[in-house]
Amino acid sequence: MPQLSTADHSVSPPRVTVPRDYNAAWDLIQRNLQAGRGGRTAFIDDAGSYTYSDVAERANRFGNALAGLGIGPESRIMLCLLDTIDFPTAFLGAIQAGVVPIAANTLLTSVDYDFMLGDSRACALIVSGALWPQFEGIVGKHKHLKHVIVSGKDARGRLLLSDLMAKASAQFEPAATTCDDMCFWLYSSGSTGSPKGTVHLHSHLIQTAELYARPVLGIREDDLVFSAAKLFFAYGLGNGMTFPMSVGATAMLMAERPTAQSVFKRLREHKPSIFYGVPTLYAALLASPELPKREELRLRMCTSAGEALPADIGKRWTGHFGVEILDGIGSTEMLHIFLSNRPGEVRYGTTGKAVPGYAIRLMGEDGQPVPDGEIGELQISGPSAAVMYWNQREKSRHTFMGEWTRSGDKYIRDADGYYQYCGRTDDMLKVSGIYVSPFEVEAALMTHEAVLEAAVVAHADTDRLIKPKAFVVLKPGIDSSDALADKLKQHVKDKLAPYKYPRWLEFKAELPKTATGKIQRFKLRS
């Protein structure tokens, strides 16, 4: 039977031991049962609560259901599930059976799902009933897809997940997997183009929990956590499943999209101790007329990832709630946060320092490390790096370079070792031969009281010279005008070097984003 991982947090960096014979799902479940936490609540969703013993039984039943359909180890299945108990059930149950789950973004189009089903050659699809219309017209096109299983009350003429599990045994022997076996896939969010199937191993999930969640975030057994980022997203998968399960904490799941109203409802009613958000959501929460008073909540820690957190948002959040936001950066390729601020050492406007167990370097265009104070491409070395992009050999070779993984992000490191985000490599501007960080211009715009969101891209003037162009979303109740555009340009001039101000400024009702909250600047450039 696969063994459990162990970690020694008395050394720096923490020493994480993942045995050769290892199954990631069995570890996350059994560590809680063996610690006597079977009766402790593991998940709360919109329908009810579920103990660790419930999760173990559900995962076992799902594994047996897969076996009953003839789906064995190393087969691939696609999950397109809302954040309910059925997501951890299917994800963990598949992994425990040696089957490879592919967690799909729940906000994509039929075209996207058609591509992913074909690219992955998944033999089964497990889909929430509310999402079935996006698949109804495409599932018949894929000869590898043998089974469609619906989560919900209506099978839509297919197999019903609850029926399959009710008929399956609650006893299950986990597959004889190893730490280096393929465990699960995540498709990249597509902030810079088409998504890529990112392949992770069995050892990766627990590494992120032991290297970030425990020593940096400080998650504890008595925590109730709530992640606005969904489970299909690498950030949300750690936040809402791996991290709480690694210590026996409780995670709250929300099926609906994270709006100010839906998030505040959960924060008020359930009073979680840890909240995970993204910068665009924090901005919307602070701008909401429903903003709670400090004493209405019981937060002790917040995190942000997905994009860099503007300093003004972090300072206003801490000023209002008295709680720090630990801004960090992770990626689908690295699975979770590898660079982060620390409790009590937060410097808003930076992404902090390297997470224990990860090494960071900034490389110049000449392939050499850059000195402090100069812009370089962020590259990471760490134990949770994906092994490849599926069916993308050239892109894999470009990104995964032996021990190092290219992030595609530009950063500066200051004299104190804090890293400051400059922008995606593809988004960086060169104005008069000098790099301009779009994020720096966006952050300056965000400090104006009228601005809710901003995105800055490169734009050519009549002489084909590159200058910054800004797209701005105003706060509710504020009308756009040429006069306001001029004021915003002057606002940036007053805060930054004059050559950095946006020469053009366009007001938008909303900015194009991925489902994980990242602004898709490539769409604004086109």
C-alpha cells in the first residue's frame, strides 16, 4: 500500500520526504484518518458538510465506479465540475485509482472543451449538470470518450454520478503508484494564448503544502479556509483542497462565481480564518457598498495571487480589516506559490521572497543573471515543477530547462531581497529604448479614486514608436469623459517619470480576463 509523506519543519528549508511508493490522494486522506480526524469536517459546500471519513468513503466509491466502467490506471478523465463535494470526490478518487484527472476551467466555451477533449484523449468526462450544455454538441465527436458522467440530479440521458457511487463498494485498495507517476493535469489559463495541458506528478501536491502552506501561510488544523479561486485553478486547488487536507483543516466550497455579494455572504456567515483572493476581486470587494466592518469578520490571514497585487489595494485592505494580504506568485507550471510575502514582513508593491525549497534567479536577455535593481526574467527551481506540456514539445523545451522553469514574468530584486513585479515578458514596453513596466503604470492609475481596474499595453503612434496605452474601468457611479481621461494621465505623470504616462486612455465597461482573474492583455493589444 502506498506510504505517507513526511516533513521536518525544524530545518530550513523544510525537509519533505516523499517515498518511492506513493499515492498523493491516499496520503491526503489517510493522514487524517490515522490522526483520528475522521469525524472532523473536511469540506462545507452549498448543500452540506462532509467529514474526512465521508471524503474517504466517497473517494473509494468513485474509484470503484471507475473500475466498474473499465477505466484503469494511467487512463485520463476530464473533470468539468463546479466547486462542490463532487470535485474532491472525483479528483481524489481518480488519483487513488491511478487514473489521471484533468481539471478543466468551468467558464470556457464549447470550442475550448472540444480542443481539450481531443488534445487529452480523455476516456471519460465528469461534468456538472449546469455545464452540460457546453458539451452536449461535442461529446459525440471524440472516439476516445467512452463515458459521460453527470454530477447533479438530472443525468441528461447519461450516467449519473450519484447512482454510480451508490452502487459501488466503499472499500478500495489504492493503485500501486510511485511519486514520479503522472498524477493529474491542469490546462494553463490562457492569459497569453491557447491553453496547454500541464502535467504534474504524485509528489507535487504535498510539496506545495509542506513548503508554502505550513511554513509561510501558517495553516493550522483549526482553520476554516475559503478560496474565491476555484479548484480547477492551480492556486485554488492548493487553497481549497491540498492545504486544508494536509493539516486536517476545513475548506468551504462555493459553486457560484465570486462576486462581492457572494464572497461577503460566506465571510459573514461562516467566518473563515483564511481567505484566498485575487487582485481584481480585492479591488471589487473594497469598492462594494456591502463592505463589512472589521468586527463582522474573523479573518487572520489573506493571500493574493494570479496577478501582482497593487500596493494601494493591499494597504487599504489592511487598513480596513487589520489583516495582511500575503501577495505571492505561482503558476500552473509550478503548481502553487513559489515567491511570497511573509506574515509580519509584508511589503506591499512587492511579491516578497522565495518560498522555502524554491530557488529564484533573474536572467537578462544575454542569458546571464542580472544585478539587483535591473529587470530580468524570473526563473524558478523547485520540487513541484511540471514535467511537460502535453503534445507541446517545443513549448516544453522552452519552458522546462532541466532544474529551472521559465515563468515568462519580468521582475526586479531590490537590495533587501524583495522581488518587484514588472509585467509579463510579452507585455513589457520599451519606450525610447527604456523598459516600462505596464504593472507600474496600472498601479499608479489604481491609486486614483475613480479607478476600479486598469490595464496597460504597448501601442504604436503615427511614427510607429511604442508608447503606453491604458484601458480603464471606473468605479460604479462615475461617468467617463475626456476631462477625466486627461486627469488620469496627469495623475500618472505626477507619480511616475513623465515618459511612462499613457498617451492614450480608453474607458471600458470591463476588461477581458481568464476565469482565474488574470487580465488578458493580448486581447487588448489586438
